[in-house]
Amino acid sequence: MKAYLLVLFLLLSLFPALAQQPVNSREREVVFRSVNLIPMDKEQVLENQTVVVKDGKISAIGSNGKVKHSKNALIVDGRGKYLMPGLAEMHAHVPPVDDLEPMKEVLQLFALHGITTIRGMLGHPRHLELRSKLQSGELIGPRFYTSGPSLNGNSVKTPEAGTAMVRQQKQAGYDFLKLHPGLNNETFAAIARTANQEKMPFAGHVSYDVGVWRAIEAGYASIDHMDGFIESLVPELDAIPEQEAGLFAMYISDQADTTRIPKLMAALREKNIWIVPTQALAERWMSPAESPETLGSKPEMRYMNPKTVQNWIASKQKLMADPRYDAESMGRYVDLRRKLIKACNDNGVGLLLGCDAPQVFNVPGISTHQELEYLVAAGLSPYEALRTGTVNVGKYFKRDDIGVLKVGAAADLLLLHGNPLKDISQTQRIAGIVIGQTYLPEAYIKQELKKMEKAK
């Protein structure tokens, strides 16, 4: 009897340690019990639910006591917690380098913050290998859609070069094309024509010479940064050089005629163009609201290389020192971008969650949650903001098994301590994550994030 009690004691003493380790749902079912469910199919909370995850899928959902599961299942106590779909970062940057290690670090930051899908917006041949490792489960990380190397004014000098590059990237197996600035009407037309022939989506920037109207007509899969939007509102834009307009028209926004916004929204809606606002860039880098030094000392900067943070600080200092930079005008610029985001939402133009991390003051994973706050600040409800990173993502990729919680859906799950439908910042209070086939408990998440902190 004493030996039995000793073994039992040893097993019980191991449970806290086991509960802190990842669990593969292929090997062991994971059961969320007594949890508040946010399925995202509509704005609702289903209380006291049991959700069973098996082999990376949701295998059962139902009221407590009415759902069966295996005897050795890991039971996660969901009392007082909220379970929602994992979030997507639709404008991410994975390092376009030959070394996989820095790529893995960025992916880990996304994963540990509940970002279960990312769309990489600057591709590299090794990203195809990375995508394969993620799909096979060799690496634990987000579902990864990747573009090829950028098509821009430097990489595409002629229409023929654009045509060839599209076909090469299609053949290589990239998910879509990433367009950067510098394309002219001829090179862009060749790229768009070939991409449509090859059924290869293209997304990203709108070159200044091309303009948003040609971009819409050509059928962008998504226009990112709302690039070209403000330019489309400025009368006599042809007389304004690109250098004078500034990045995303930041220096000419006061000339925008906002009565033109309905026409823009109607065109976007008619052509089903998705929009990734990346408002975090405007709110953190361009806005005068917070100083470079304040942003550089934010808690999340501990996950970035100190030299990177210093470069970000210098980048904003340089921007604010530009003779064209006026704090009051820039504040109005940020407000106009908020107005455009709200107009998209109110006019049925599809919005997708994305913040351009890691870019200036946007730390991978954390900045996606901050982008949600910026969307709410623009006038969206918390539910509407959450849709941009869940339901809308499933629609964009034409997949009904991601972005919602239902039987048969991918188990991309975010367990939260509070209700994000009431307070969008609750998405940052993470109690657990299911990504791919793996459940990551809160203690493990905190432990791994601690390891990722950089020395200052």
C-alpha cells in the first residue's frame, strides 16, 4: 500500500510540470471544459461549453457533460475564460535570408502571441522550405502563406521581365506575388495580365504612376497600407511629384477631397478588393502622438535586437526632422486614415488584419494585437475588428475551416482570460494557444517568451 501511495504521489507531483509543456493533439486529445466560446460566426458568447481538439481539428463542441472524449485527454479548465479562433497577421515579414534561424525566431514570436496564420509579404526561396516544415509539423508555428521575391521598379525593368518573373514564381510554388513601388503602367500591365492568366494572386503596394484606379481594375487580391487611397482623393495629382507626396501621401493629405471617398469605396466593393490597412505604421511611426524615445522604451521592445530598436528610433527622428513634417498636419493624416478604415468597414469593403511586423516599432505578434486596438480607435466595434483577423481571413483564402470555431474546423485557438468582445485589449491576456496540432499552455508561453528577451 505504501509503494502504491508513493507512486501516486510521484505522478501527482509531475502533473504541474506536465501541464506546463506543449501537448500534441495527434497523440492526446485536448479538452477545454466550462469555457465561454466566441465562435465568430456572429457576435455571441456561448457559455459553459466543452471543446475537444484532436489531430489539429475541432472534433466536438457542446454543453458541459454532453461531449465525449478519451480517458487520457488533457483537460484544460476554461472556467471564466474565453475561447476564440487564433488571429492572422496578413502583412507579416519573415526575414528574406538564407539562414532559417532568424526566420524561426520571428515565427516563434508570432506563435507565442496567438498568431496562427501569417501571410509573408517579402518572399525568399527558403520560405518555400520553411512553409513545408510548418505544414509537416517539423516546426511548430503559424500557417504560412508566402509571396515570392518582390516585383518592383528595380526587379522589373521591362514588361517582358515582369511576365517572366510572374511565371517563374508561379512555377516555383509561391502562394502569391508581392508588388512594391516603382512599377510603371507598362510593367504593371504586363504583371497583372500574366498573373490573371496564370491565376496567381498579386498584392501589396500600389505604384504612384499606376494609381489606385488601375490597381482596382486589374484585380489586386489585396491593397496593403491603403496605398494609393489618399492620392485618389487629391485633385490634380498628376501635377504633384511622388517625392513631394511622401510615403502613402503623408505630405499631401490636407489636399484630399473627402467627398470622393464614396466613389473609392464603391469601386473597391464592386471589384472585391481586400484591404490590409497596417494602421500601426501610421499610429506609431508617422504620428506625432508618441516620441521615438518613448516608443523605443515600450515593454515589447525587449524581444528585439537593441540595434534594431535604435534604428527604429533613428528612423522616426529622421522623419520628424524632415522640413515637410508638421505635427498638426500629421495628426490630421492619421485621422484621415482612420476615416478611410471606417468607410471600408461601413461600405462592405473587406478588411484584413495586418501591421507590417517587424517594421518600425512593430514587434511580431504583439503589434497584431495593437493593430486591433487601432481598428477600434478608427470606429470599428471589437467584434468587427476581430473579424478582420479571423472570419475575413477564411473568406479571403476561400477556406471555411479557419477563422471560426465549429466541428471540423482547424484548431487554431486562442484561450483568453477576458472577453475581447467587451474590451479588445483582452486578446493580449493569453491563457493558452492551439497552433497546428499543438496546445501551448500559459506557463510554457511565458517561459518561452522569457527566453526570447534580448539583453539591453
